Amino acid sequence: MSFDAAEIRADFPVLDRRVNGHPLTYLDNAATTHTPRQVYDVFEEFYAGYNANIHRGIHELSHEASIAYEEAHDRVAEFLGADGREEIVFTKNTTESINLVAYGLSRGLDAGDEIVTTEMDHHASLVTWQQIAKRTGATVRHIPVTADGHLDMDAARELVTDDTALVCAPHVSNVLGTINPIEELVDLAHDHDAYAVVDGAQSAPTRPVDVGAMDADFFAFSGHKLAGPTGIGGLYGKRAILEELDPFLFGGEMIRNVTLTDSTWNELPWKFEAGTPPIAEGIALGAAVDYLSELGMENVRAHENDLAQYLLGELADREFVRTYGPEVGEERTGLVSFNVQGVHGHDLSSLLNDRGIAIRAGDHCTQPLHDRLEIPGSARASVYVYNTREDIDRLLDVVDSAREDLDGYLASERYHDLIS
Ligand SMILES: Cc1ncc(COP(=O)(O)O)c(CN[C@@H](CS)C(=O)O)c1O
């Protein structure tokens, strides 16, 4: 049983927006997805009904807020296949989650250790681990990306050695759409007694994830990419590892006993959630994973791939377009990065915006990957559960006329007024 993308658009009133006189066509979901009313209604319910701090008040509203916030952890744990709330730490986003792991693991790193990431990693990973390496004296090595947008696993098997302390890789590339062999990477790390850190920013929203079957030690994700609000995300960690990991932030909530000279820590996951958390956001994250579970993540995965294959096939048929990532036919997540001959991605993005179409253009926080591709940037269209083939057809219309449109724009008074 799949879902009807056209039907569920009713859950997302923002999709009724008009932009520059055109209906909004939102194709920037790899950056941020929209939030259904079933999720944003949580904010009104919370603030109008039971707003209170959690775990601190001996009163009804605090009890209700605490229960709702704790149960949201349970629902996210179930969504990701974790063993329970103890393995789910709410953070701000994927970036903070990776930083939490890096801070915790850095104490055990020194000059003899190696950190292995990949050429396709997002800056949230690449920059974090390069700075940790500078601070600890560890060395960072990178699994190369092949010409057709895959991780070079032969090279990976050479790079991961008994000197490797951890391997960090994206489950899915936010530029190439590649779905990486994450179980193989996790096994490779474990074969060398290294931690396996998975960047799940683009996989948690788009396909079934079972962190237990994956055997990842850590799995990072963001709420705003999976129909949830901004300001909330999370980190899955194996319970035994989180028990031993140093806290990332210190203060209230994360402690058990405090003296003037030392402290002991609270139980999981609260040990890693210092201070007053974004309570409504956390409860809304639980509603977001419920919403997606209702659609069925296998159905989401199939929808993503179907639209991506359609878009990729159409773009690949245009000799003036270059696409990046795996060939048509190989499963990918719902995004295609591409360039139109003679049209900078930013100009294409502007031309599309003139027609109410939202994509992303630039380096998508993966400058080393774009260096590897030998391009300064790319345009990227990314779909989600509410997009249809009609949305893609509107994008393709502008792609087909972009060179003429741009020539016309550059010849126009509007442009010359700009530069005169
Ligand atoms: C693979 C991957 N890893 C980490 C992040 C960071 O997510 P945050 O919620 O910003 O912390 C992202 C977010 N990528 C967005 C913003 S750059 C994109 O447009 O592709 C990602 O795709």
C-alpha cells in the first residue's frame, strides 16, 4: 500500500503558496522538508495546553510535558530500530550530533590514531573530524569517490587499518544521491576495532533505517529533514558506548549529584541533554516520525527513487545537461545534482524561482566533493513525499529554456539597470 503524493499535499498548506505569480514547486527537500499540520499543531497544543519545564516540576503540567518529551524519544527509537530511549539523544541537528560524538571520542585519540571519512562527506563531518585531528594529533584519511559517484570500496579496504580509530561516512550522499554500502563500511570499521559513525541526515528521512541491523555505533539525523521542525535532531548511540562516552555539554538535567568539586551523571539519554531542551520541538519530532511511519518508509523510499529516476532520465537525455552520481536505473535517493551548459547554478536557481520553483545551487556543504568533480558547484533538485512528476515537468520546462531565458535576461534593461 503506497500513499498518494497529490493527496497528502493537503497536510502541507505551505504548498498552496504562490511565488512570483506561480504555484510553489518545492524541490529543495534535501536541504529542509516541509512540516505537516499533524506536526506543527503540536506547538499550539503544547504552548496552549501543557507548557512547563521537564523533569523538574512537581506539578501536573511538568508531568505531562515530561511524559510527552520522554515518549518522543521512544517513538524515535522505534522509528530507527534502536533498543529504547536510552539510545536516542536529542540534539539540535546532525551537525551537533556528529560534534557530540567527536567531542566524546576525542579524549581517546592521539597522534598514532587515524580517522577515516570520505570525499563525499558533508562539512558537518569533514570539518569536525579535521579539527579534532588537529587538536589530538590524529590523522584524517578519505575514502575516494569514483567517477560514477560511488565510494571506492577497494580503496576503503586499504585505508581502514588497525590504526583506524573510527570511520565516519554518509549513509546517503546529499549531492550524488548515492546510497552507500553502509553495512559493509560498518563491518570494515569493526573488523579493525574502530567505531562506526553514520551520517544519517539523508537516509533517516527517505528510507527504512534499522540501526540495530546496520550495527552502527552512532547514527546522526536532523528533524527538519524528516518532516519535523528545525532545532531538533538526534543521535543514536549503542547503549554500552554512550554509558562510557564523556558528556558533550554540562549543567542541569545531565547530572545526578553535584558537590563543589565534582559531579556524577544522570542516566541515559539525559546525560547528554544538558539544560532545558527544546521541549515542543522534541515532542513534534515524535509526531514527525509517526507521520512518516503512517506513510510507510518503504513507500517513501519507492516514491523517492521513482521521482529521482524520472528526473535523472529526463536530464540525462538532454545533451546540454550534465548530471552527477549513479547512472539511471541504480536506486538512489530523491535528488539529482546537475549543471546546464552555459548556465551557472545560481542563475538557473534564479530563473526557476521566477517561476515559483525552489531548488538549491552551490556546493551543498560539500566543497571537497565538488573539487573532486572538478566543478565549482551544482544545481540540485530534491523531492519528498508530497512531490509529483508534474513538479519535475515544471522544472524541466525551465531547464529547457534556461539558456535562452538567461540570454534574454542578460540583454534586458532589468539586468543593465542592475549593472549600470
Ligand atoms: C549528509 C548531510 N550531513 C549533514 C548535514 C547537516 O544537517 P544539519 O541539519 O544542517 O545539521 C546535511 C544537511 N545538508 C543540507 C544543508 S547543507 C543540504 O542542503 O544538503 C547533510 O545533507
